[in-house]
Amino acid sequence: MTSALEHHMEGIHRKLTEKGSANLNGGELTSPPRQAFSCAALLMQAERLRSVDTPSELYLVMQTLADRAFQQHNRRFLALIENSNLSVPLARALAPQRQGFLTRRTRRAADRLRVPTSHGQFTAAQVPQLIPLDWYDRHLQDFTRQLTVPSRNNITFVRRAASLKLVQMVSGHTASECSRILDISASVVNSTLAQLRQRCPDRAWGRFQDAVESIARELGRAQVRIDFARRRQYLADWEISGEIWLELTRELSLLADEPRHRKAGSVFVWSRVTEGDHLFCPLVRIRGTGARRADARTVLRQTYAYFGKQGEYNSLRHRLMEYSEQIARRCDLEAPVQDAI
């Protein structure tokens, strides 16, 4: 059967190299072979591709075929991609990637593919800057354990990379382009992916891709999906008011140095409401430019206390968590957020 299929392909190659073959009918390239044996061989190959278990495995197979096709007839390959109604899984498998992320840095014909997700029920706006911890716990802990350099930053890197991948799946954009959609600095995105690539064995990237696929399916089936982009937009110029802060810190001595504490508390609330990276809260970085504000270091140092310290910080943290839920509801209802308490 392999010989029969090779014989069919040799006939097409001869036509491509003959004079006047520039106008070779595209149907001759995409139609099944007329000979039954070679047609059966082609259909068997197609069925084997359809039976590949995971997107990462399909990608490995199709990249080998695509590279070979590009080397032999790059213009024809490009024409087939642009003029064919490719299925989403096939288009995604043909698009060039580097460790799970689309790239436009090669000269391959498939660079022009803009690949959407097969789970189109959700949008990029419904992806937070960091995937929620419960998603991470269910799907990505195993991948993180494959990283070769232990670091407290690994979980944040993986959560950030997963959000980028989800946005890429629904947009077809590169990681740098997705960073703008998520309001994250492109330099931080590039650093994150560079760190993960250094720490992750090549064989483990398939686990990352398959895990994010599982998250995408879960998100696509969700009855309620949050518009995180709208929450970020709604809180772009927001900070807890002095009056609300007095209420939140009642009977707590943390009221000392109130402006610094209040801004840090606002960053904590923002990160919970938006499922966002506190490093990119508008109170820390200027939206659009990504530049750090003058007091960013001081604010971040104080914010970290709200994430982990005990005592009065623990009491205030619980109050801020309850307050965050009120702010989140008001964002989703597009109601005024400054008066919530």
C-alpha cells in the first residue's frame, strides 16, 4: 500500500516539474487517488492521524509532514493551506510552535495560519491573567513537578503561561500579542516562557499542552463565565476610599500609616477580583506602558504581608476577601464600586 501511494505521489511530482505545470489543477493535489489501492492507503493514513490521542501528539506528527512538504514545494504547500478548509485540529497542528506556543519567527508557509480554538464557547476576555488556583490544582500540578529547577516562582510561571496559551487558542496570536490582550508586559511574558523552557524537559511540554486543552474544555462547558477583561477595565482607576478603609480596619492597629496600607489592600482586592497578577495592578504599573510607578516597590512589599502574615493581617485579609466578593459582583453588574462595603 505504501508503494502504491508513493507511485501516485511520483505522478503528481512529475506534473509539478513539467513545463506548463504552473497551472496544475488544485483538485489534482487534493482529490483522492483514482486507483483503489493507493486511495485506500491514503485513507488509512488519514484514519491513523484522526486516531492520535492528544493534540500534542498530532502536532509532532504533522510538523514532520509539514516540514517535508515545505522543503519540497513551499509555494504549493502555502497555496494548499490558504485555499483549503482545514479543520481546527489540523490547522493547529500545522501552525509552527515553540514549546507549545505559536510563533511567527520562521519562514514556513504555515506561519500565515491564524489558528482559533476548537472550544469556541469562551473568549479571550474570559481568561484571567493567572489561571485560578483550583484550575491549576486539577490540571497543571503534574506538569510543574516536571520542572528541573525548584522555585517558588514556578507555580506563577505555569499559571501565567496557561493563561497565555488559552488566549492564544481563541485568537491565533503569538505569546507577545496575547500579553497585550491580558494587560501583561511583553518583557515579563518573554522572561516567563524563557524560564519555563530552561526548566522544562522537551518531553514534558506535551503535558502542558494537554493540560491546557483540558482547562479549555472545562471553561467551554461552564454555565457561567466571568468577563475578566471587563473587571480589569472597571477597576483601572480604582482604589479603596479612605472612608471604606476606616470601616475595613476598624479595631485594628494596622490603620497606622493608612495611605500605604490602603493602597496595598487595594492591590490585594484587585488581584482577587480580576484573578490578576498583582505585579500588573494599575496601582503598581501604568497601563499601556507597563512602567512601574514610583512607589511600586513599597506597595508590593506591603501587599505581600496581606497574602501570608498572621495576626491582625489575617483578620484584615478575611475582611478584604469578603470585600472582594462585593466588588466582583458590582463589576459584573456594572454598578458603582467605590461605595461597596
